[in-house]
Amino acid sequence: MLMPNLAAIWTSVMEYHQIRRKASGGAQGARRIGLAVAAAGWLAGVGGAQAHPHVWVTVRSQIAFAPDGRVSAIVHDWTFDEMYSSFAVQGLAAPGQLAKREDFAPLAKENAGGLAQIGYFTTLKIAGKSVDFGQVTDYWMEERPDHLVTFHVVMPLKEPTPPGQYFSLLVADPEFFIDFEYDKDGVTLDHAPAGCSLSLAKPKALEADESSKLSESFFSGLAPGANFGFKMASRAIIACP
């Protein structure tokens, strides 16, 4: 089987999201969605009718503050699962060598541009409102010694924003194609004002009907429901005096 590059994988995920937004319902709309799901499933190497999610990403996020105490950027380091990592490194380095940042440069550029179209699956809310991000210029990919691939990206806020009494950070794919999970030290604060604290709210247990939808997605290949990924994701909550 042909091994697609990572950019192609992300493209299929993005196409799925676009179809979800544009589909008007009915058999034709459902078929278009199903084809996009099948394409993403094929790229993941697991076939179209497999359970969600298709990809697993371990997340580390740093919330950066400016000297004046405003929130200035989100810095992500995403580590992909073994299967996706094996796809990503195909043909990038000599046998026995790790793929370096310069080897990944073209793919990193494509992925950074594609992910920017869907906001890097990142929602930052301050004072109850989603914050806009500026243009991303600092990004890279590399293969770790354990052969897992990490994607690093710095997302500057369009305008540095005072944190207020509290704000939240969520990294999630609403359609649950991709399962983003923080590791044990998944979120840190960089130069936060004195007194700011961080907590990680775990997702609530699924209701019976939600568990059923997730199980049904195994057979249909369709997403278990709109915004289902948000229900499965942890949320960082930062409180400042």
C-alpha cells in the first residue's frame, strides 16, 4: 500500500470538515461525508469503517505571557502516534537515520498552512470570547529517538490580551477524527503574572446515548456527532488575581 505524506493526511481531515459545513443533508450529502471519512481512514491505514478516532496526538502546550502580563502566544508540541509517525518519515532520511527538521521543512510548511485554516484545533477563550491568532511563522517537525514525530508551532495572539480573572484553553478535533490528549505535564505557564494558577479539567463520563453513538461510529465510519471531540477533550483553566 502507498504511504501518504502527512500533508495529505491533514488535507483529507480538512476536506472532511469542509464537507461537514457545506453538506445540505440527504443521501448525497451523507455519501460525500462518508467518502471523506473513508479517505481519511485509508490514509490512517485502518480503512473507512473503523472507530473514531483515527489519529492519536499527545499534546504539550505552553501559554506565554508578555512582560506586561497579557497573554501573548500558545506554543504547541504535538507528538503523533506510531502509525502516523511511520507515514510521516517515509523517504525523508537515510536508513538508520532520524529525520531532522530540515528534512521535514517542506512538510512542516504544508501542514502549518493547512492547519491554520482550521485554527490548529485550538480554542482559547478569554472573558468568555474566543481569541483570534495571528500569522504563524515559527514551526518545525522532527523525528524523536523513539521514532515518534513531533510537530512544534508557536501561535501568537493577533492582539496580546489581558487574562482577566480566568481563561481556558482547549485543543480538540470537534469531529473526533483526531484524539488530542495532554500528557502528565501537558500545560505550562511561561512568565505568568504572580498568583496565576493552572488546573486541567478532565472530560466528563459519556452519557449512555453518547457511548452508543461512539460505538455506532465503529460500523458507519461517520463521526459520532457534531462537536463530539469537545466532549472527549481536557480543558486547561487558568485563574489570575
